[in-house]
Amino acid sequence: MSITAPPVLAAELDELGAAGRRRAATSAAAMIAADVSIPPPLVDPVPVVLDVGEWEQISAGLIQRARLFDALYSDLYGPRTVLATDVAPVAELLADPAYLRPAVGIPSRGNHHLFLLSTTIARTAEGSWTVLEDAVDVPGGAGLALELRRVLSRCAPSLYSTTPLRRLHPYFDGVRTALHQRTRSGGRVGRTVVLADDADDPARAFDHSWLANLLGAPLVSAGDLRTGSGALTLRLPGGDEDPGDTVDAVLRLVPSAGLDPLDLGPSAGGGVTGLLEAARSGDVEIFNPLGAGLLENPALAAALPDLCRQILHEDLLLRPAPEDLRDGGTAAGWPSADPAGGDGLVDRPLTLQMLVIATGDGYEVLPGGVARTADAGPEALKDVWVVPAETSVPGTAGNPGDETADPAPRVLPAIDTAEDPAGLLSAYPAMTRSIGSDLFWFGRYLERVDLTARMLRTVLDTVNDLSSERSPSARQTQSVLLRAVTDVTTTYPGFAAIDGASPSAIRREVRSLLTEVGRPGSLAQSYVALAHTTRTLRDLITDDVWPVIASMRARLAVLDGHDLQPVEQALTEVVDGCLTLSGAVSDSMPRNLGWDLTEAGRRIERSLALLALLRATLGRRRPRAVETRLARTVALITESGAAYRRAYHAAVRPELLLELLLADTTLPRSIAFQIERLSAALDRLPEGTPALELRAPLTSLRTRLAGWHAHDLLQPAEDAGAGPDGTPTPLLTEIDGAIASLRELATALENRFFRPSESTSRWGVDDV
């Protein structure tokens, strides 16, 4: 059976055309993969359109399924009367490791146990809707559904704006209100957190972070939570003596078995010791409840039709998919873009991932979803559109990208405007320890990518000029600059282990620095780390950063180190991306603890890199011609040439440039500027009393810098003979001391604000 495009979309799809569909697919894939470290997915811009009749059939079946699962969970983890019947697969259920006996009897505050249910459905060739899979323990798809809708609205605005369809944001507004009402505690809106552990799955992390953002709840890891006296609290940046903020509800997106190592056994993620006891005592509610994975049992799925008649006294509306469809049979075809690049639409079988969420009055289905092609061709993602009834208010289709208008009647609870607005406020902390750590390292990796790209660009350009010369000064300058790249990026042995006179050897090392993700200090590794930390901060920074991240990724993907000119152009675009990213963050991030941690990370990393650069290039006395060329290169890397010309009416001289980069408090890339900004950020960090481990390294560093004078630092060291690479100066030892103080400060910051708790081990017993 083939599904034809509804008349409401036929003209628009023809107008979009094959070329437009390809452009939309390319743009959508780039947008949806902008902040994940995986290959961009294929996005089919032709949506799956469900008319009123189909939608009513699907939503009724999904809501019935949620009611049935909720009743089954309530019984299996309560009186267990269903096990005494001949309908339930008793042996299979009792043998299922997902049946967590310690979770029996945990109370529920609301009318339902289950909060979230994800079901994958397909339409058979005969036209009936069937269920392929239920995800109850760790459901997903909400964030991906909204992202698909968003990118399609931007990439095919005419198609989107002229189609009356159900919007998604009003749905999440109602769900968020219902969640807050359910978790209300002591006259205030309860605190809900979203618990996830997606370090190994960027696509899943993307989906989960979007859901947390939509629900207005912070995304946390197990290390951010702790229990004590039955209560669950958030571990905030700072000392362990801080009691933290009480958590009333946890929306978990990790498997049940990995939640509590004390009651459920050890797991790779560690879990939260005592979480099950806190839930049992009623101090915290967990969505979906512990042990919900039992509802995914295959034998239970086969028995659902009989169980539905027994428990709900209704016939099951959505039947299990027939075996031939599960074993690779063909589902009904839907209009889709041709994967071979043809001009016309082709029919491709699809599976639809739909989401059901509990509200105050029952269950509601997200009026949309994620469709995936299910044939031999490359998998593509498709948005699911629900067309409202013709009686809906006309003219409410919304503007392109507008998710606030909903032409369908609202059935979800809305905020009571008569309620005291103060009662709607939640005292969420600015961040957890893991988010604070990500912000700190976001600042560091941003600076690392920026300086590495700047340095490689400038050094490659300079080496290209020097390669045409045959003078000893040119060869020595090239050797110093190449080794400086290794010293600054700490990618040893690097250029120190290759023949600097061999162009092929230089190209191989450059290619390694540009492309080897597994090499610490390389540009590729620093970018991947930057993209990862950015992804974890989705709800703290503006969406404008994702196209920048995607653009930087695209440029780095084409770097191969063979042709210097394209490499330099790509590096320039990476530098431009860092500038854009820095500006976007600066203009959008609130000036709170998160800003101070990011600022501290940036200033520490920029200081470390600049000191390493000065040490490698100016730390030894060399022939004047070599020193002059090195100083010019340093001025280019640090963008201090214009400031130097305004300050000194002379050619670039090492001692004058060093004085400028060390002491000028108005120069954004000077050491003095970094230390002032770093000190101001540390002064604003939350601590009852100044921490000695933070103040001591900074005081030592400021004292050392106060005694620096460029002329004295560049004098040949006493009793130091001239070597093949020049004569050592006091600058070498002074910079070594300053770098040691900065690293001590960075370690102290991490230990005080981000260090994971050591009060419990992954086995759930005290560490002593």
C-alpha cells in the first residue's frame, strides 16, 4: 500500500522541487548535527503528514497503551494480582532481570506511575497501524522531534508556513506546567532534574538535553546528586560541606538497574547511593519509576491484547506488528525524497517514533514525532506533521519557525494566571558541579582551538616565506617556530623529532596536528573536546553557537596538510569561528557563576599558551636577524602588532614586544590583562572564606609578575654558555615558575568546585 500526499501538501511539495528538497535536506542535516560528534544524519525534508482520522486512531491507541502499561506497573510492583491469572506470562516476567524486587511498593504522588512512553509504530501494507517496539525504561525522541520541526521550518519555510499543522511548543508548555504542579512541595514548585548519562552516545545526549531544556529542568549526572537523611540534593560547585539544593523529582534517562549501587548493585555509571530509599520514603519521585523496563518484556508484549481486555475491559487498539514486518517485511510506502537523487518523490516504508507524556488529567500524545525510513536505502529522518480538523481557527499556521501558535483546541492544563506568580518560581541553582566543570573547560578549549589555529596559520605562512631563502638565519628561524608549535601545543616529540629541512616531514607533522583526533593537543582533538563541552551546555548558551560549531567542523574536515594555501584559509575560518563563538557567548551568557567559571578557564588557558609561546620564541638569545623575525611572528600570533606600533615608533624589537605582552593591562592578549580578569572572576566565586589553595597560587603569580622587567629577563643567564639553539635567559626559569603557579591554580579550582564526591564508591560502601 502506498500513502499519497494529502491535497494540502501536493502543490507545496511540487513547488519545493527536487533541488529545493536536496538543499533543505543538506541544510537540515547540518543544523541537526551541529552540536554532536557524529556524522550528520540524512534528513528527508518531505514530512509524514497524518490527517485527522489517522491521528485520532494513533493517539487513541497510544493513550490506551500508556494506560495499560501504567496499570500493569502499578500491579506488578504492588499487589501483583496479574501474576495469579492465566493471561500473564508469569515465568518470563519473574525471570526477567528488569523485574527489580527492591522497587516494589514505592509510592507515587500523582494519578499515574509512568510519565513518559515512547512507542515505535508502522503501517502495514493493508493499512492498519501496528506496534514494533515500546521504550518504557528509557524513552526518547522528544528533543529530536522538536529539532526536526525546527530545522524543517527554517529550510522549507514556504512549505511550513502555508500548512496548518499542530505545533509542538504548546504541548511542552502544558506538560511542563503539569510536571510542576505534580512536584509542588511546601507551597512552592518542586525541583525536578533530568538525570542522564550519555557520554558515549552524542545523538542520544542531544535528544535528552533538548528534553531537559523543554521541561525547564537542569540536566545532571549521577555525580551531581547525593542522598542524606532520606533526602536527595544537588551537589553545587563548592565544598562538600554545602548542603546543596533539595530535589523533589528525577526524570531519569538512564536504565533502572544503574541508578542505585546500594540496592540494585554496581553499574558502570556508578549511580546514586541511597536513591531507592529516598524514593521509597516519598522524599523524591522518579519518572519513569524504577523497574519500568519490565514492561518491555517480549512475552508481555505478546500477551497485551488479552491483558488489555482483562485489566481495562477494552480491545487493544494498536496490535503487535506481525512477524513478517518485524523480520524485515515491507511496511506501507510514504512519499519521500528519492535517495538516489532523482527529481520525483518515491515511496519508502517508514517507522514512526511517537511520544506519550502524562499530564494532570491523563496522557497526551505529542502531535508529531520522528519517522525513519525502513528499507535497504540509507536511513533518513523525517518530521511527522499532524493536520488539525477543518473546524480549527483559520490563519493560525504561524510564521516560519514559530512554534507558539496551535490551531488545534488546547487540552493540556495552562498556567493559572490568578495564581501568585511567586509560587511559579523555582529556586534552581545556576548549575551543578558537572555543568560548572564543562563551563570551565569550554573556556579552556575555546582558547586552545583559537590559539592553535592562529599559531599554525601564522607559522605555516612564515615557513612558506622562509623556505625560499637559503640564509642561516632563515633556517634557524624556521626551526625555532616549528619547535614552538610543539612546545605550545605539547604534542611531543613533534617537530623536535623530525628533519626541519624536509618539506615532506613537515607536511606529515602538520597533517597530524590538524587531523589526528586521538593525539592530545592537536587541533582536531581540541575541537572535538570543545564541541563536546558545548553540547552539554545547550540550555545555558544561545542556539546561535550551533551553526558556528558546524561550520568549524566542516572546515576541519577538509584539512589534510598537503596544500598549504587551502590549509591557511581553513585555519582562518576556524579563527573566525572562535571569534564568533566568543562573541555569541559573551553577549548571551548571564553574568553569574557560570560566566565566572568560563572566564577563569579562558584566562588560565590564554595565559598558559602565551607564556609557552614567549618561552619557546624569546627565551634564548639568538642572532639579531633571527630574533627580529621571531618577534614579528609572535606579534602576528598575538594580534599585538597594531598596539605595538601605537606604543613604540620603532621596528619590532623583542624586549619592547615582551614588555607590551607582559605588562600592558589594556591589551586583551597580554599576561597582565589575563591576570586582572582572572583575579576578578575568582573574587566572585562562591566561598564562605577565601580558599588558601586558590589564593596562594594567584598571589605567588602576581608577586612574580610584579618583579618582571623585559630588559632583565632577556639578558643572557650567568654561567650559561651559548648552545646551538642560543643562549638561555632568565625568562626561561621565570616562565616555568609562572606556568607552575597557573597549573596549581587550575588544579585547585577543579578540586574545590568540580571534584566528584568521594563519600561513596561505585559499590555503595563508604571509602575509608
